[in-house]
Amino acid sequence: MKRRFLMMAIFGISVGVVCQASLVEGKQEWPIPGQNDYSEYESKVLLEKESLYHYIRVLEEDGSRRLQFRRSGSDYEESVINIRQPLKFEMYYYSLMLAGFAHKSDPNRILFIGLGGGTIPMAIHHYFPMAQIDNVELDPDVVEVAKKYFGFKEDDNMKVYVRDGRVQVRRLLRKKMKYDIVFVDAFRGGYIPYHLTTREFMEGLKAILTSDGIVVSNLRPGFESYHYHRRTFNTVFRNQYSYGSGSNVIVIVDAREKPLPQKDLLAAARRLQKEKQFTTDLPAIIEEGGMHNDYVRKGPILTDDYAPTDVLRSIRRE
Amino acid sequence: MSRTCGVAVTVFGCGWVLMGLEILGGRMLSPDFGSGVWVWGSVISIFLAALSTGYFVGGLLSQRFPQGFGLALVIVMAAISIIPVAIWHRTASGWFADLDLHERWGSLFAAMTLFFVPSMLLGIVSPYAVRLVTQDVASVGTKAGTLYAISTAGSFLGCLLTSFYFILWMGIQLILFLSAGALLLIALLLLATWYTKGIKKQEVVTNET
């Protein structure tokens, strides 16, 4: 009898522990490996590695993990995740990227080019669990880092193709795949590889979009190439919207007959905010953004034949 | 201008065009095969294979036809071979991309199709040029060394200026057409210096050694 009592007690305790664990998990959006060993007061380098394409560093400090690529002596931050609350975005442009959902709030298929730590795809997966998210990442080591340090996980609705973005778009085109939203966030230490900036690439993107699909692109307005990039978008897509005004501007383009009126976008943003409880204020982002033409309209565009973006990246705008 | 000078300008210009072409090669392939290590690996290895072949063929040709005309003809052919590359490189690399091979094989085959012939023809130039300026065995090492130095200096500039400036100023196609034009001019210059009577001056130069 005593033994049975003991076993019941053990059972009871373990049930309690499991319940508590799942409670914690319920609070947390997705588990970050090693988060329990994390100490607030320590700043450390978790990984330093030369991959096929980058010099990768993963740091842990001030409650977050950072993925950096080094180029020309600087470490460029590619991804930052809050270890305890991954949905509390540590980079402002993550929030800006959510603006895409005000444009297309019921996406079925999403393509994400440039995985990095996978923070945005995981957040999207959390907010839109029914959407099929296909990720494309060039560097197999970056996918490993995303899984090991950023809690990125593949499942039925979350896939990764380890391949160049442009090559993958070409394949999707041949398979006649269609996407509602394509996010383009592929950087190589501060700049976008030139073949992901040209008119031919954008035409490929347009061809894999559904009729009211959008491209959401992360650009750096501090560089001369920003203006080239936007002019090039202008030759392929009918409407352009931009969000944010800091070091990153999120440009959204679509090929609709008429641009979406801002009041519709705002209404969609308010509805989503209520439904999804984003940690950021999406309606405020939409309100500040819009169809600004904050770029130099006249000038050359980027094509496969002429695309000096990797030279232009070093020219800062006045 | 003496014959030696004409040949020196020739190897300089051909070295320039060769490396300019190599730099553009990576950019021509990246729309279809990405800009990963494979693309650069393919381009560089195809150029080396082509050069290896070209050096061998160049040696044989120089023995058979030790004349300025022969070398000029090779350079004209190189110029002509660049033109289809300029016009059809998108079509060709797209075709290989659609074969759905692994990127490394796709880019290798595309690089072979596009760049083997022009770089092989340019590879013929160096050994041929050595033969043209050689009068005696004693000086052949010096002559060869000087020509290789000049040719590689041309390659250095072609590589640097193409990647740093030309791609900022103009499109790939235009750079290719200009390269072909430059090769034609070089061939003309070579012919002009070879067949004008500068023989006496030439003899003075050789007597010095």
C-alpha cells in the first residue's frame, strides 16, 4: 500500500511538472534551444564559423541571440531574437514586414527568400498557422544556425530549400507554383546580391504571384542602390508602397489594376491586430506608410546586363 | 613601332580581354545559377582548361606558321567568338538552367559552352608571341619572361578595371562588344607593325643581346 501511495505521489508530481512545462510553453511562442541555461549577465559568442558564403557569428547578450555576417571588417546583424519572447521583435524591420499582411491578410502560400535566423518565418507561422511557408536559403550553415540557436523548425507547413533564391524562383516558375506573398530579405553582409535586384528577377517574382499577390522587400535607403531598386520595381509592378523610414524601408509591390486605398489597408491592419495580438502596432505602421515616392525617379534601372549594385552598395546617399 | 613593340601591345591587350571576360563570366551565369562558389569555380576552371589547351595549340601553330599574320588571324577569330557570347549568353545559360542539373554541373556546362572557345583562342596568343619575338635561343627566356609579365599586367588591369569600374559604367553586352572591337584593333596593329619595314631597328635590338 505504501508503495502504491508513493507511486501515486510520483505520478501526481510528474503530472504537475508536465502541466507547468506546457504552461510555460503556452506562454512562449516557440522554444529556443538552450534558453534555460541562459544567464542575463553573461555575453558570449556561441558560434564562430566560416561557411561556404559567410563568416558567421552567433552572439548571446542582453536577452537576445544575434546572427552576424562579417564583411569588410564589420559585423552585419542579419537576425536578432529575444530568447524568452521570440515574438517581441528585436529588429524594427521585422515589425515593418508584417505590413505585408495588411495587404494580403489571408495568405495560403508564402515564399520567404533569405532565411537568416528564421525569426520572421517562425513568427508568421505562429500568427498564420494554416499558411504554407516555403523558405529559400543559400547557405546550409545558416539553416543549421537557425535550427540550433533560433528555434527554427520545419514541419508540414514550414519548408526550407537550400538553394540560391533566383534559382529557386526559376524552378517554382517551371512548376507553375503560385504564392500570395513573397518576402525578399536576402542579404550578404549589408548588401543584396545583384542577381536578386534585377528586372528579370522581379519579372520572375511577378510570374509566381497570384493575381492579387504581393512582394515584400527589405531595402536599405542609405545606399545609392535603393533608388535603382525602386525604379526597377516600378518598371515591373504597377503599385508600390513603402513602410518605415530608418535604416530599413520595407517596400511592398503588387500588380493590381488600382492601388489599395490606405483606408482599406488600415481597416485590415486594425482587424488583424485585434485578431492576432501582434506585439507591434501594425495599424500605426500602416498609417505612417503608404505610396510615398521617396526615391529618385529618374535614372537607370537594374537588369541582368547592367546591375552594378555590388559596387553601388558602397556609395552612401547624401 | 618595332615588331617587338607590336607583339608586346598584342599580349597586353589579349591578357586584358581574357581576364575581363572571366570577371564578366561570373556575372553572366549568376542570374541562372546564383552567385555561389560553384559559379566562380566553374568559370575559373573552364578558363584554365581552355588556356591549357590554347597554350598547347599555340605552341604547335607558332612552329608551323611563325608569322605575324597567323597570330593576327587567331586574334580576329577570338574577337568573332566573343560576339555570339555577347548576344546569346542569356539564352544559353537559361537553357542549361532548365535542364535541372545540380547548379554546379549546370554552371560548368554553361561556362564551357560560353567561354571555352574565346579563352582557348586567347590562350594561343602567349606562346605564339614568344615565337614571333625570338631570334636566338640565348634570349628566349628573357623574351618569354618579358612577354608573360606584360600579358599578366594586362590581365591584372583587365580584371581590376572591369570589376571595379566597367560594370558600373555599362552593361555586360556593351563591354563584350568593346572587347571584341579592341581585339580587332589589336590584330590590325599587329599586322601593321609586323609588315612595315622596321627590320633594321629590329636587328639593332637583337644585336644588343
